[in-house]
Amino acid sequence: MTKHQSNTAWALLLCSSLAVADGQMSGDLSFTAISEQTPTTDGLRSVISLAPEVTWDIAPEASATFAPYLHYDQELTTDIHKAKVDIYWRGGNASLGIDQVTWGKMEFSRLSDRINQTDLRSLLTGDPKQGQAMARVSQNTPVGQFELLHLFDSPQRKYPTDLLPADVEAVYADKISEESSGWALRYDQYFGAFDIGIYGYTGVDRDPAVMVQNQRLQPYYDEVTQAGIDLQYTAGSLLIKSAYRQSWDQIQQDPVSYQLSTADAQAYAIGAEYALNNNDTASATVFAEYANDSRGKSALQAMQNDVSLGAKFGLNNLQNTEFTVAGNYDLDDEKSVYNLRAEHRWTDRTKLEVNAYISGKDSQSNPINYQPDSRFDFSLSYNF
């Protein structure tokens, strides 16, 4: 069964249980105009995305959610972010279907976030997560919250069509495919000012390598087993965050020869966030983070030896005007990336967003990690 057929099956299964249910719809319709310079493009293009979400109460202790996602960027591509049924009981819940799950506490690095595959198309217009078919059970106990997930498949990462056309097929290691399943387990608990999370994951690695076949890029996926911990300490307006992840037999790739190999790897991140002078008229938050991966430049994730700094300013007005400035410095390449963002709510349902992205990194050094040389985009979104 292909990914499209699998998503269709989940959607039909969900709809069959909703024939007599009443629901409420919400979502976003977004139009983005982008001026971008990359190794393959230099000019202006437009992106349109539609992300509606419908939720039904189908029983006193059960609900259903359906959230398709349509994206047009030279080609029309679709996905299903959510198509699930949730059942609730005292202290816990279970869900079956396609869902999105977020793990971790870091601002920049995503070491703990292992469940959903990344959608690099959506970095411009929304949540950069694809839907994941799963069965999920969560239970609160006197000693903490436990969460068990069975993942029914392993979706491929999606890219902007100018970098990787939608018809390019990924390559998988022996005995695995896009239909390969996985398991994940997480434990969360508070100890005074400390918030701790411990997790394990086994399945297809969410970070692909890249192979060059017939002058085209092809993502390459392999299996991995991982365990990690994330920790947050709260002291008034100060948050101190850290994360550590151990991987066994994780794929790595030489950045020059593109030669593939596997090795045990360790990755960690540490950071802080501080709220400054928050009042009724304005608020400001500054944050800093360092991330490291023992594989160095052979790592497949974007942050291997990087320092990130940022600040967020809000006017606390009816329009929710907000400005964000962030920078990332690669200590290996000695190159920087800067991102500026401004958001302003035009009406109750309409939001304007302006982004400026400038990169000093060589986009060719790791072509499968989408990093344009520069980008300016203007986005208008309508919430319904």
C-alpha cells in the first residue's frame, strides 16, 4: 500500500464513523509571495496552502479530528495532518489514526522530536510536520505520565519542488520501506522546578542521507534505535533547557564524498530563555542555545556544532504585533544564518507575516538540508 493509499484509507475509516456527528471547522488559508535565491532558483514565486481542521464530538468521552493539507508550489501536493479518533478517560486517553506529536523543550534544535517526519514545504507557510499514522495511549499516574506509540509507517521527508520534485522516489536500506513500522515510548514528570522527559524510539531514522543518481538527488533512509532525555529548570522568568540523545547504528555521510556508513552517535543541546520586563503594553524574551553532534559534519541534521541566539518582542496590542530576530553560527564552517520575522493581525481572522532570511552557509555542502542563500517572503493568511 502506498502512502497516498494509506492516508486515503485512514480518512475513509474516520469519515465512516462521523456520518451522524456534528462538528466545528477551523483552519488556515495562506498565500505567500517569496523572493528567493538558491542553487536552483533566483526570483519571485508564490506559494498557496490550505490547512482546514474539523473536530466532531462523537460521544461523551470521544472525539474525531480531520485536518487535510494542500500545498501549491509549482506543483500541487497534498497530505493529511490529522485523521484520528480520540477516546478519553480519567487521567488518560487513546487515539487511533493520523496525528502530530511534539516532544522536547528546546527553541532551535529538535533532538527529542522523533515522531513526525519534517515537511520542509511548510517551513514557509505553517507547521513543518507531516501527519503520522499511529496508535497512541497516554496515562497519568502518581509517578508521572507514560505514553506509548506504535507508528504504522515511515513517511518520506517532503521538500520544495524546485529542490526535489515530488516524483523522486526515496531509497531505503535492506528490509525496510516507507511502510516499515516503529515504536516509541515517553515518560514525563515534574520534580519541583524541574520538568523531565525520557524517551525511546526504534524505527526508520527521520533524518535521511542523500544519494546522487543520474544527476538527481535521492533521499536515503535507514533504521535507527534512539534513547534520550530532555530537562527544563524554571526559576521565575528564567528557563534553563537541555537535551541529550544516544543513537545506535545511526547513518552518517561524508560531506565531501557522500560515502555512507553507520556508527553510534551522541547529540546534545543546552540553552536558556529569559523574559524581560513583561508588562501590559510590551513583552520581550531572549534565548540562547548550543547544539552538538558527535558525528560532526557527517551528521544528517542541520545543527552539529552551532550557537543560536534570538529575541522576541511583542506589543501586547489587539493586533498581537510581534517581532522575532534570530541568528545561528556554525562553529565548524564559521558561517552564519539570520532570520527576521514580523507578525501583525490585520483583522480578527487575517494575519500578515513578513520574513527575511539571509544565509552565509554554502547551500551545496549538504543539498538535502534545504537552506536558501537568501529569502524574503510576505504572507497573508485567513483563519476560519
